[in-house]
Amino acid sequence: MKHRRPDGIDPAARSRARRRALQAIYAWQISRTPIARVLEQFAHEQDMEVADVEYFEDLVRGVERHMDALDQALAKYIDRGIDQVDPVERGVLRIAAYELLHRPDVPYRVVINEAIETTKRFGADHGHSYVNGVLDKAAADWRAAEVQAARRG
């Protein structure tokens, strides 16, 4: 049974879309396979039936399209070059940065929580702490009004 919100969004399908997007971006980062080919490979997987496919594609294409700008934006908050960040954490950070900067319809708390949960599932033992620290600082700058309103209220 699907648990859609009044706006029609299925949060569980969105979570699956983010996890699948991380896997696609990870594969793309490692193999350098063209993103269209990666998307094609994922389209044929059964898991995609239960994911928000439109959101998955937006995340993957958005990260590819804006990668240089996302990396530049993240550089202020990371303690090393983006290429030195663990590939899973790098993918999570790029997806979250894309959502924070280009998907204002998604609350910043949702973006950060989803990034932490995805990193716990796929990343190194303490990777989620690193991701949380980076995204907390980034959200405070990129979504200042939203973060301040949440802290007040």
C-alpha cells in the first residue's frame, strides 16, 4: 500500500529513488560510462518499479549537468579535494547539494536526513557523520531562511 502525501509524493519511492541515484552516480563516477548508458542500465532493473523514476532521473541528470558547480559549492565545506572524498560520500554529497540548490520544493531537513540514511546504508562506518557535518554547514548558507525558520520554530 502506497503512502502518498496530499501533494502526491510517495516518500518511500523518493527514498528508493535517492538510493538508486547514488548507485547510478557511483557507477558513473567509477566507470566513466556515459550517463545515458547508466540510466538505460538502471531502467531495466526491477527495483526501479518501486522507485520514483522521474525523481531518480532528475537527480542523476542534475548531478551530471551541474557537477562542476556542485563541486565548487561543496569545496567550501569539505576538508579535502572532492576527488579525495570517498566515492560513496562524494556521490551522496553531490546528490544532496543538487537537491539543496536546485530542488527548493524538498525541505532541507529531508535532504540531509536522506543523505545520512543513504550513507549509513552504503558508505563507510562513520561516513554519515562527515556527510552530516558538511551538509549542515552548506544548508545553513544555501537555505539560510529555511534553516533559521526551523531553528526558531
